[in-house]
Amino acid sequence: MKILVTGGAGYIGSHTLIELYAAGHTAIVVDNLYNSSKESLRRVAKIVGVDEIPFYELDIRDRAGLESVFAAHHFDCCIHFAGLKAVGESVEKPLEYYENNMNGTFVLLDVMRNHGCKNIIFSSSATVYGDPVEIPITENCPKGKCTNPYGQTKSMLEEVLKDVQKADPEWNVVLLRYFNPIGAHCSGTIGENPNGIPNNLMPYITQVAVGKRKELGVFGNDYDTPDGTGVRDYIHVVDLANAHVCALRAIAQKCGLGIYNIGTGHGYSVLDVVNAFVKVNGVEVPYVIKPRRPGDIATCYCNPAKAKAELGWEAKYGIEDMCRDSWNWQKNNPDGYQ
Ligand code: NAD
Ligand code: UD1
């Protein structure tokens, strides 16, 4: 299939490109490089053994620009990663987040429809469950209240996409609810490259391990969890990338609307992750216990059975693989793509 990959220069997009190539698909990237660099695409090209990844430096809100990309290519499907994703920043800049994520998707969907491309895979998030009413979380779990504008955009865009598919059943829409992606490609040449102080756990751990930050702050040890620290469903980014290839098969079979949890089904606490990282990599990760982070929940992990049954997808990598590959990327690239 010929796939438009919005946000393809970013963390998950770059890993997905590799799996798309491996599965024999053609991918064309549109990215405004707001949170990424062309270097990731150069490295992906090297990994997959091509001269370059076809790329348009373009904001998806630029309707005329996007129209010209669709005029030049007949796309079978779009994998839509492009969006802003920093939770804290979204609280400070709600308008920018709503504008980019909502309007970007509206323009994209309209241009897709104008060009007869009615297949889309959307990057959603476990955040749509809010504080989940059941653990492990199945797709039948009701959506919850999101505590921040970032999460709201994911939840609202899911509803927009459902309505689009309902109004016109020619659309095939797959909503992938990612749990906590970490890890990196085994080459150690591409990975997560956060700007400034990392918000998320694994990039913070790797920056402590490489000596860029003094110690990890563990946000709360008084949750109702086995060791008191927050429990999450960490998933290797390569497994996550593969879920998109499986979703493409469902789209080819005209799946209509599909909603899937993409996680391993295992919950690990903050201290489990720190301990696994230290054990696997033989490096120190000093930490201090800090107060809870506002908006955090105690436990979040999924039941991924639906993705296995309907997409034929399941995670292959475990927490030790994730810790090894995150470190391999960080130690080889202490300053990311710079
Ligand atoms: P990322 O920031 O690395 O990648 C997103 C890419 O989109 C970036 O390259 C950015 O430059 C680009 N982009 C943003 N706005 C754009 C616009 N208007 N036009 C064109 N390009 C634009 O993030 P990621 O971690 O790879 O996440 C990919 C998607 O998955 C995002 O939608 C994110 O919200 C979602 N998601 C991520 C996580 C996670 O933990 N990383 C979890 C759940 C969902
Ligand atoms: C966060 C977002 C979520 C988003 C996801 C991926 C919040 C409240 N949630 O999820 O909406 O979809 O990132 O971008 O921000 N932790 C520490 N110290 C740190 C960092 C994290 O102890 O320096 C803890 C957290 O309290 C949590 C766990 O590590 O228990 C995972 O945190 P994080 O990686 O930020 O992911 P989520 O909070 O699950």
C-alpha cells in the first residue's frame, strides 16, 4: 500500500516507517519538524537501505500544501501521528494544542475525502480512559475525564473520526490507544528525542544514567500499588510500530471502525522500571521520592486481547528489552539528533 505518514519524522513515526518498509509498503512523510528533525529520516533511510524517505516539510493545517501532496500521490491510507503531545505544555497553551491537533486533523480528513482516500489509522492514547473504572482496561471500559487539553484532543478526535465513519461507511478508521511507548530501534540510531527537561519516565531515566540530570524524581510512593509508585503498561516502540502494520491489514479487509488497546497487558511500577534498567544496563540511576504529580493516576494497564484476536497483533518485547534499547539509543546519542 502507499501510505501517507503525518508526523513521520517523530519518535513513533520514524520507527513505524521501518516496519512499513519491512512489510513492503511505500511511505511518504509529511511533517512540519516542530518536534523532530530531518536527521531521523536520514537514519531511517539508512536502516531500511534506501537513498531517502520521501518527505514534505509541511504543516498539515496548510490546506493548499496538503492538496498538492495528494495531487502528486494516490494514497491508500493515512497513518496520522502529527500532533502536539506534551501534557504540561498543553495545560499552559490550550489554544495552541486545540488548534494544532483538532484543526490539523480536520484539514487532513477533508483533503483525504476530496481525494477519495478514506482509510486512516489514528494515534490515540490510554489517556482517553481518564482514571479507568476497570483494570486491566478493555476497549469496553468507558472513556473518562481527561485532566488536560492534550488528552481532550485525543478523546474528541476519536469522536470526530467515529462520526465521520458513521456518516460514510466507506471510511475505515482504526483508533489505536497506545499505552506507554518506550525503547528504541535495536540499531541505537533512532529513538525518543525530547526537547528540554523530559516529562516522561524513561527519557528522564536515560538522561540521569548518561549524566545529564542528577537524579530521577519519583512522583509519589503512596499510591495503592504494590510498592506505592505508579503502575503503567510500557510497550516497546517497535511492537507499537508493528501494530500499525497489522492495522493496515484490517483496513485492507474493510474493517469499518476498529478501536484497539496497544499495550503488553503487564503493569510495572516506577521502581520496577528503575530496577530493570539498572539490572539490564549495569548503570546507576539515583532517585528521590517526590510528591505526586497532579493529574497522575495509580494504575493503568490494558487487556490487549482484542488486538490479538482481530488484528493478529501482540507485543513481543519485555521490559528488559525496552530498558536495554532505550539505553542503547541514549548512550550512543547523548544529545539526541543534534
Ligand atoms: P513526536 O512529537 O515525536 O511526533 C509527532 C510529530 O508530528 C513530530 O515530528 C512533529 O514535528 C509533527 N507535527 C506536530 N504537529 C504537526 C503539524 N501541524 N503538521 C505536521 N507535523 C506536525 O510524538 P510521538 O511520540 O512520535 O507521538 C506520535 C503520536 O502518537 C502523537 O499524535 C501523540 O500524541 C501520540 N501518542 C504518543 C504517545 C507517547 O507516549 N509518545 C502516547 C500516546 C499517543
Ligand atoms: C503521560 C501523560 C499521558 C500521555 C503519556 C504519553 C500525564 C498525567 N499523563 O502518561 O497523558 O499520553 O504521558 O505522552 O502526564 N514518573 C516519575 N518521574 C518522572 C516521570 C514520570 O515518577 O520524572 C512516573 C509517573 O508519575 C507515572 C510513570 O512514571 O507513574 C509514567 O509517567 P509518564 O512516562 O509521564 O507517563 P504517564 O503519566 O503514564
